[in-house]
Amino acid sequence: MALQDLLNKPLNLSPNAIRVLEKRYLKKDENGRVIETPQEMFLRVALNVASADKLYGKSEDEVEEIAREFYDVMANLEFLPNSPTLMNAGRELQQLSACFVLPIEDSIESIFEAVKYTALIHKSGGGTGFSFSRLRPKGDVVKSTKGISSGPVSFMMVFDGATEAIKQGGTRRGANMGILSVYHPDILEFITCKKDGNKLNNFNISVAVDSNFMEAVEKGLDYTLINPRTGKPAGVLNAKAVFDLIAEMAHLNGDPGIIFIDRINKDNPTPHLGDIESTNPCGEQPLLPYESCNLGSINLSKMVKDGNVDWEKLRKTVRIAVHFLDNVIDVNRYPLPQIEHMTKGNRKIGLGVMGWADMLIKLGIPYDSEKALEAAEAIMHFINEESKIASEMLAEERGVFPNYKGSIWDGVRKLRNATTTTIAPTGTISIIANCSSGIEPIFALCYVRNVLEGTKLVEVNSLFEEVAKKEGFYSKELMEKIALKGSIRDMPEIPERIRRIFVTALDVSGEWHVRMQAAFQKYTDNAVSKTVNLPNHATVEDVKKIFMLAWKLGCKGITIYRDGSRSQQVLERKETKAKRFEYIRPRKRPEKTFGVTYEIQTGCGSLYVTINEDENGLPFEIFARLGKAGGCASAQTEGLGRSASLILRCGIDPREIVKHFKGISCDRPCGVGPNKILSCPDAIGKALERYLREKALFKDEEKEKNEGQACGWIMANGACPECGSPLIRVEGCKKCLSNCGYSECD
């Protein structure tokens, strides 16, 4: 079959995958119309990446065969490269890397040169990591001006502002990682710099610690701060107090995380080139200054056959993927010459996985079990070793990476790539592959999605639905019950063995999250991107235990997120930075809305309350009209409806309207008992409460407590602005649970 004939071969893509591809990956004309099919996209990428083999003497026929291999693993959803490669390969931009690290030295010239370089990288679609540890502390002397320094945090705001002004390549939003050494005199300011939630929102931040610090934490000892300008002591802090503050801030809103910088440098493959000081934005890729890395992930859910791991298929996929990623280094167009030089010198690649939770389900293994940890180590050990064999094969043909001499591989193993494995966030590529994200557990087996005209749809995990129907316990009512609870662990109507296998993130304790991360880290060259998701009721002590466990188990970094811990204002921020004292403006009214009208008897006569919904099936506006027109009461009632509409259109929780309208009394109440209406405002509040209850959008606080944490966990992050489904936090960013493609970080 000729390559062009592949375009007529149908692909097994889910509706969500097609939606994501059309929205973000496929070519569009100047009017925004899609002019490329998914088959054409995969072929575009395959041909472009395979063309690198021409540099190593391959014939046109051989390059075509390689392109076919690349096409097949992508089209079959067995392996996908990082988003920039899918978006840009074979197109004008041709920037294929996702992550970069830039150096920042202690001078104004270096700082603003880094700002300029950051802008160029974000414009090309990449994310950036920085260490601010070399900058002199706040209040330190500036000899050239006889002034004083404003410190690292103030300069981070400059980078944050530059990022805000640039949307990555038109399709990816800028993201940064900011790191500061725990020994820096400004460490306390850094730890608390995101406390109020209204600044540095384009940054993830992490504190760089080492084993000396962690041992001091265990013993409750003091430690010495070092001024990076002079290299001399600049104060003393208690290690446990600093560690506790890190945990308190992480508990508050997820930042900062921790990176174990000595452990990262212990595995630095090129120590002769310098120390690693920073990582990419999600923390899984430690890089030297001016270094970039190309990432890709194998879909493990496709590597199961007849209830067992298909090792031969996995081996073949690993070797094709390593070949693909090494080629990307050659066909990539780099945003800076320094980055091209360093990247081609080390030729780091990062092959990882996605669909891990799906694989475990197909293997019949619970996520939070010793057997799952053993499987994780076996899978990653195999991938890591096979990737090294593939890199050795490339080295025989193409030569070792240029900085090989003096590296940890010198005289040990001839490799084409300084590193080969990374567990990266899979973001939207896991949606395209229709599999679970990275190494994360499944987030929900069932959930309710509100659509137009008041219709409620129950979305069910495909693997769970298949088993439920096969085992004979599937019913619409049961799926709705699961959507409400969020977990099946305590549902006796479902067989015990099924309950044990279909574990959701709600069921997995923080300890098991860390243990799974550590299992994968054991056989990963770089690092592992994973969020330890905690329920809202988790304590600061829980966070401390997780941080300490991550250090003891050999993780290279750790990030936690306590569900619902970030303010709604920060979470909903999309296009503009949240500013203090900025007025909220209501959303525009769509041309067409649908709703429901309630007739309520009041002391002023019949009140008609109409509640209209937006495109996501959520309350958008309220009209209130008394049966008898005219008069003061009618005018006041209309005004209340308009006010309530403005509140809804500004994104305020409708339950707040219920709370503040219900119970208002006037001199003409109507009815008795539970049906008593105290006033027209009381009637509007009760009508809205009735509507919310009918839509399953309202719960009494006490009832919510009795129903457990599940529903609150799912909805605590708000609703997706594009489809109305719950938002979840995974792999360091927020994305839509329905996999419609909405994501805040990629």
C-alpha cells in the first residue's frame, strides 16, 4: 500500500479525540476552517520526522518505510509524541520541543536576556523552567548603582508578565517553572509568594532541597542560609519550620512543590557540563541551561493481549518510538542557537507512558496494591532497558551523542541519547489516544454532564460499562448513583472483585499515589510527572507525611493538590491576569436560551419565575413577573430578576442567590408550613432552589457531608467552560473530566 493510500484507511478515533484534533492540532485556513484530516496530520508528522534518516544515508524507499512505521504507531494510537510535534511537524513553525530551561545569572543583563528568550520560546509553543537561586537576595547591595536589590520574587513577576502577554504559538499557553534553593536568604518570601492567589499565576513553583536539609527536618535542626552573591552565610532558619511552611502553603493552594536537587544531579548524565538547577514546567524533565527535550508516550492500554502484557508489541513500539524521538532532534527548528547546540550535544529524549490505569484494569490488578507496584516496576524496567538498546542501535549507525566523553555513559555503554525515559504529562494526547492520563488512576467511573434544555447525561467509563454489561449489573439508575457517590468501593450491589479493580482517584490514599510514583521513578532516567491528589479534608500533617515519604522512597520531586483548594477566581482565569479591584463584567447573552417557568402563589398574586440556561445547561438568567402588571411590587420584582441574572452571568454560585433571597419576609406572606412563601424575593429564592435540586446542582451542607466526599471532590474545581462537565486536576494542571479537550496547561 502506497503512503497516500493510508489516507483512505479509517481511524478508530473517539468523538472527543476528533473534537480535540479539530480544535487544536489539524491545519486550518485563514478563516479558521479545518483543512486537514487526522490521517493527513499523522502522515504529515510521519513524513517530516522520517526525513531525518536521509541525513544518515537512507534511500527514499527506506525513508518511506520508516515513515510508514511512524504513521502506524501514531494512527493505531500506540505511541504519540508531545503536542508541539503533532501540531508543528511539517509546517512553517517546525518547533517540536515542549520544554526548555534557561539560565538566569545575577545581573540585569542576564535577567532581561532571559525574559527575551522566554518570549521567543513561548511564541514558538514551548514552556520554560528557571532557577532563580543565583540572584542576590532582597535588600542586598547593588554596587553599580549603590542601590539595593529587589530579590528573586520581584523578578519572577517580570517573567510572569511577559508570559501573560504571549499565548503560546496561538494554540498553547505559556507555562513556567520557578525554582529557588532552600538555602537562599529569600526562601520564606518565595514559599509564600502565591499565598493570596493573585500573582505569579503563570508559574508553578518548587523549592530545591537536598538530603542534608531533609535530615535536618527530621532532627529539628537549624541550617544556614547562603548569600549567592558572596557565598557567605546570611542567616539561620529552623529546617522543620521551613518544611512546615512549605507544607502549609502546598495545602493552601498546591504551591510550592519540592524537588530533590541532589538526587536529580546524582543522575545527571553529563556532570562535566555543569549541575542541573531547574526542570520544565511540570517537573518531570530536569535540564541543563539552554537544554530542551522531546517527549513522547506509549499507550499501555494497547499493550495488553488476552489479559496479559504483550511484551513483544511493547518492545517493537519502544524501539520505533526511540527512533522517532531521536529524529525529532534533527528536524526540529530551535528558537535559539544556544538551545540547538546544547540539545544536539546531549540528544536527550524522554519516552514515557499513558493508559497505565487502563492497563491495570485489563490485567485485573487494583491500582492501590502491591501487585500494581510490581507491575509498574516490571513495565518501566522493560521500557527503560529496551529504550537503551534502541539508543545503542542508533549509536552504531549514527554515532554517540557529541557530549558522550566525560558523561556517565563514557566507557560503560555507547548511547545515542544521554537520557531515554521520562514520565511526562499526557494532557490532550491521552484524549486523542482515548486512554487514562499518564500513570494517574481513573478519576471517575461515572459522572453527570448537563447539556442544553435541562437534559442530564450520565457519562460512563468505557471499560467499566463493558464489564458492568458483561457481568449483568448495568443499569441507568446504578450509573446515576455511582455518579453521585464518585466511588463504587462501598456499593454491595457490585461484585467485590469488580469494586477492587475499578479504583478511582477518590479511593487511592496519598501514600499509594507516592508509592506508585516511586515505582516508576526507579527505572526512569529523568523524573516522573504525577499529582498526588488529596481530598479537600486532608490536613497539613497529611501533606508533610507525603513530602517526607517521597524523599524516603527515592522520588525526584513531589507535587500535591488538595481538591478545591484554589480560589474560584484563580481557577477561572483564562485570558487576563486576575487584578485586584478589577470589576467583574457579565457574560453576553446568547441569541437563544432554553428554560423552565414556575408559577408560585405569593401575597402579591401569582409570580412567574423563568430560569434560563446557558449552553452548558447551567442557570444563566432569571425573569420574575407578577400576574398583575404595573405597580411598585411588579417593578421591584422585575428588578430582583434582573439583579439575579447579573449575578448568574458574572459566574457567582446560584446557591448564593438562594441563600440570600430565601427567608426575606414582607407583610403579606402566603401559604402555610413548608409551602409558605414569605415574600416575592423568598419565592424567587425557592424557585431557584427547586430548579437546582431538580438539576442535581443543589445539596444541603449536612446532606452533602452524609453522602461523603465524592461529589464535592468531583465538582470542587468547577465546571468546564466549554462543555459543562466537572474539572479535575491531573499531572499538574486542570483539565475537563469528559475529555472534551479543555485544558489549562497544554
